[in-house]
Amino acid sequence: MRSGAHVSEFSYFSQATAAILAGGLGTRLRSVVADRPKILAEVSGRPFVEYLLDQLMFVGVKNVVLCTGFMGEQVQEKLGESYRDLKLYYSREPLALGTGGALRHALPLIESDSIIVMNGDSYCDAKLDAFAVWHEARESHATILLTETSDTRRYGRVHVDDDGKILRFQEKIQAAGPGWINAGIYLLNRELVESMPADRAVSIEREIFPAWIDRGLWGYRSEGRLWDIGVPDAYALANSEFVNSISR
């Protein structure tokens, strides 16, 4: 967070719990970051996870659960029980559970009805207050933050109607050209997370979200730029441009 930045007290986030998905193996980044999990990879001299925590603190979040796996002990050793005004909790996967499985495994540490979920290896410079207002106005139980990119092949494409209802997901290999992509930030109702399988690995992107389309899955179209550190080229770009480009 930049010096002097105002911390929002928007009620949605002050009453929500954040969950950061940080259990991936980081295989694609291993050639440049081999001794730590991705969220501890340094970007401009700071662990990447600190930028995510700053973003959450800015909108008034109080409690954060870090869903760890590979080298998860390093995350807890680095961050401890708190970060600035945030209280930190840790849910470590006993085995690789995927993004959905990791979130379901963390549920006993989440007391709130509203959950903001973030991927631990990406940052979208979006206005989260506006995202939550939009989500609540539609009485949505599940909303994905979307961002536009010039070529969706690396991410896959999300198709929405004029009102923001998600119609379908398009696989990466078929998704060339400009379009809307999943930015890795979700607002979810606890009951939906409780309905996810608890006894196996689950991908929230490939399995859960497509199954929720008929239950009313929304996509908020943001103007925020997406940064990720999942592959060496993107990690190098983040180190050279990220800090001077984000809004806070």
C-alpha cells in the first residue's frame, strides 16, 4: 500500500474472510524460484503475497486464511500470526487438493458467510469496493472478477451476457484473440463452498465454476490490469513494471 493510502471500511469486506490459494507446486517457475513457494517469490524486494495482503487490508478485510501446500511451512514462518492490521490463519493441505479442494479444506477456519478468494500467484489492480457493490446489487452467491486481455490463449476465455451472467468458459487452446478472462478473484457465499466435494482434489476453475453456471454465476468486468508470476517471463515483467503500475 502506498504511503498515506486510505483504508476502506466498506461493510462487505469488514465482515468477510479472505482466502488466498497458495498451495501450488510452482513447477513452471521453478527455473527461477526454486527454494520457496510462489507467493514468497520476491517482486521488487518484497514477497509477492504482501501485495495481496495490502490490497485486502485497503478494503477493510480483517481475517485472512492462507491455503498452503508445497513448502507451506515457509509461509507461516515468514508471515506469522498477523500482517499489519490483518489476522492470519493457515490451512495446509495434507496432499494436493487443487484450488477447490484447498478452499473446501480451509472452511473450518472461515466463520463468515462471505468469502473473498484470491489466487496467490496473481494480482489484479481492480477496484474491489466496486466489485463488491456490483456483487451485492445482484444478490449473487458467486461472482468472478474478470479482466480484458489482448490474447486469451494463455488463460482461456469467459463469455458473459450484457448483464454479466456467465454463459460459458472457453478452453485455452480455442481462445485466441482479445476477450475477458478470469482474474483469479472471487466473491463466494459460504453455502456454495460447503457444497463442494470434501474428500478429493477439485479444480474450482475447471470443475466447480462450469457446474455453477446454471445456479447463477456472475462475471464482473473490471478495468484492472492482471499481473501474474506463474511463469518466468511474467515474473520478470512483474519485477520490472509491477510496483510502479499498481494503483496502491
